[in-house]
Amino acid sequence: MKNIRFTIVILCTLVGSTIVSAQSLYDAARFMGNDLNGTARFVGMGGAMGALGGDISTMGTNPAGIGIYRSSDVMTSFGFSNIGMKSTMNGSKNEQDKLFGSFDNIGFVISSRIGNETPLRFVNFGFNYRKVKSFDKNMVMNGLIEDSEGPLSQSDFFATLSHGLTERYLSSNAAFTDGGIDAAPWLGAMALRTRVIGAVGDNGENNDQYASNVGYMVGEGGEPIYLPVQGAYTSKERGGLHSYDFNVALNFYDRIYLGATIGAYSVDYSRNSIYRESYEGDVSTYSLENWFDTSGTGVDFKLGVIVRPFESSSFRIGAAIHTPTWFNLEDRTSAIMTSDIDMNSNGIIEKDELFEYDTMEFPGESKTKYQLVTPWKYNLSLGYTIGRSVALGAEYEYSDYSSAKLKYDDGLKMENETSQIKTGLKGVHTLRVGAEIKLAPEFSFRLGYNYMTAAMYDDTFKRIALNSISTSTEFSNLKGTNNYTVGLGYKGSVFYADLAYQFHTYKEDFYPFYNEIGENFETIIVPNATKVTNKRSQVLLTVGMRF
């Protein structure tokens, strides 16, 4: 029979179910925690200004810091960032860099003097927009996909997901449109239709056991010989988490400062990724491409206090508490799986007798609405000034990420997903220190550093349920984050300008997929981790006026 090549394409832009969720602990962790961002003065001091106050960015860390203002203020910040990554996978190395512009904050403070002799000296109001978190990131990985015992393939995971579901059901449109606990995994249905996996058994369309059709060859004795698997992954992430803070702060006796901030949030996040596999000695390949984005809104409330305990000393103590952020989110996803798997009429992968499937498409778009409740956050800070020449700040923050909750859009808790958050995430500690030194009455030099511990355990993984509509199998376990900052400032009688440089870096272990094996699928296996180092160099400029 004449040899022909064929490509099977399944495009899934499907209607999601209110019963079946696609969220994971990694989706929840994405919207927890902040970047070091705000005004250039705040960044230059490493964000360690919770007790020092007097900067609009403290509205988002310790709201009492706005009470330090004795004049009104208006400012804006912008800059650019060079974002880079290096990945190493079984000896294969990749590197990427990309330059991004950014608009980081704009806001104002209105300071109202009440009196010099009254207990209440000032009442201040403020508003600040700030980019809480940037999602801009590129990722590239390629190399041999294996663990200590040999090659691994994502296709084996597709077969595991499909376990117990009949071939008749997986190959029907009902696999994509049925909701509820009996729904099929979309990845399993896509893999079956593109022949990445095939049914095992002699029970016709009622076969409910599956195996990979790729990545192995049959030996002389009929046993499978697994071929080296070459995997390649690329992704592009974009978007940000944005906060709109509304603040009121009070100054009592020039020694006690109280503040409150209501934060309104907007979310925009998108990711396009593609994962491909090819096999040594076998011309067959397949790829899985995903488009995913999240949008939504959120709200939280913050209370803060700064106390100068000794009248004769400039030493200050600050404390703040942040309520959970209540997010209402919507995920939208679509995927395409493409293969050129060769198979003859006996179901054996060979190169001599091929036939072609039609392209199959499904209309609509997968949309899932849900809620995320982030953990409480606690902040303690210290500040000290030496005359008018030196300001020193230190700050500690704690948030227990394992207490976050995922809920359906009707408020009912996602039990499995929330349980995975509890076991896969942990408490996060953040330390910030910074200093500002006056080089001259108008000019200042700043230094800062902060460190945030990892939110995930090393063995955390992304579990996809049997009936999941999720089509993204990749996940990354992030390590601790370091930020090193330096800055300069000019302050005139009305106008001021600040410049800051920040070097932000963290490492992560990336995995393109996992698999569950064993009689009851009790054992988790993953490929050797791709070691990734992420770096961001940011230059930030703030200009403003005080009056």
C-alpha cells in the first residue's frame, strides 16, 4: 500500500462544567504574594518602610505609613525590565532574554492638618494604583525525558487518565460535553483520537484499558523496548495583578499613627504553551498546545499602626494585618493535540500501511468561573532615623499559603483542590531590610535587600483528576526569591525624582508532566527536573511633587 503521512488535529474549545473543575494549587499560588514594586524610593530601600512610612507604597504594606505625611503629594512611577531565564535538562541548556516596559504606580496623598495642640494632628487620605505582580515570563526546555530508571513519556499519563473509561465513550463527543463526576478527561479523549494512546484488549468498543502508541518498539520476544524520548517545551506568560488602594491614616501626638486601606484588584493572565515529543529510531511525533487565560477581580482590607514609644527617640515599631483577598475569577482554555502516528489495520505501529483521519473540531470555549480566598498576612516592622542623615528599616511578613481555599462560583468549596493546597503549599516568610543615606540635603543614596521563602515543597506536584477538563500537565516548584536593590533620590522644595535598580532572582524545578503508576495508582513518577534560573533586572523612575 502506498505510504502517506497524516496529521490528526483535535481542537478543544469546549463548554466547561460547573461540577468538574480544572484549577490546581498552582493556579491558587499564582495570585498569592507580591513582587517588590512601587515607587523608586520604596524599591531602592528593599520595601523595608513599614515603620518609617512617608511613602505612598506603604499603603499596601502598612497603611499607617501614610499618617507620616505632613504635606500633600502626587507621583507616578514607570520603567523597564529585562527578564531572562536559563534552563538545564539532562545536559541540554537553553537561555532567553526579553525587554519589557512597565507602568508601576500612580497616586496621590492629601494631607490635612487638624492642629498642633490637639491629640489628632493630621488626617490624611490617599489613593494609589500599583502593579502588585508581573506575570511576564518566557520558558524554553528541551532534552531527554527520563528518570533514574529510563525514558518517560507524557503519553503514558494520558493512558493512565483514561483507565476504566470505554473506548466507545472516549471516542464520542459526549466525552467533551458531559459534566459531572462521570465525565471523561479531555486529555485522554484527545490522545485516543489522535492515536497517541490506543485501547488494549479484545472487548471491542468496550475496552477500558489503554497504553501508549509511541516511544517503544517490540523486541524479538514480543516485549516492549522503550526508546529515548526527546521532549521540547516552550511557553509565553503575560499579564499582571493590579491593585487600586484607597487609604485613610491618622496622626496622634506625632507618635501614634493608624491607617486603613481598602484594596480592589484586577487580574489579567495569559499563557500559551506547546510540548512536543519525538523518539529515537521512530519518526512518529506528537504535540500538545494550550492557550489559557484568567481574568477577574478581588478585594481585601488592611489595618496598620506605627508607634514611636520613646518621645526622645526616633525609633518606631510598625504592625499590620491584611485580610484574605476574595477573588472572583474566570479561566478560559483551549487546546490542540497533533500527531503523525503511523498505524496499520492490525493496530500495530508500522510504516507500510497507513490511513487518514478527518480533522475534528468542536465549537465554543471552555470557561470556568470560581473563587479564590487567599490567606491572612501579618507584618511587623522597625524603623530608626539618625538625625536627618540616615534612615534604617527592617520588616518581617508571614502568610500561610496552605490555608488558601478554592471554591466554585456558587461559594461551595472545592474539597479535593483545597486539600491539595493544604498538603502542597506552606507558610511563606519574607524579610526586608533597607537604608537611606543623605549625601547632601537634596540627594540620597539607598540600599535594600529582601528574601521570600519557597511556597511549595520539593515534592509538590500538579494532580489532574480523572474527570478533569484541564489540558495543561506542566508544573514548576519555585524556590526562595532574592531581591537586591540600589537607588538614588533628589528632593527639591516641590519637585522630587527617584531612581532605583532591582535585581530579582529565583530558581525553580520544572516538570512537563507526571504519571501515577501501581495497582491503585499510588506511586507518583516525574521526569528528572529541568533546573531553571530566572532573573529580572528592573530600572524604575519615580517623579512627583509635594505641596
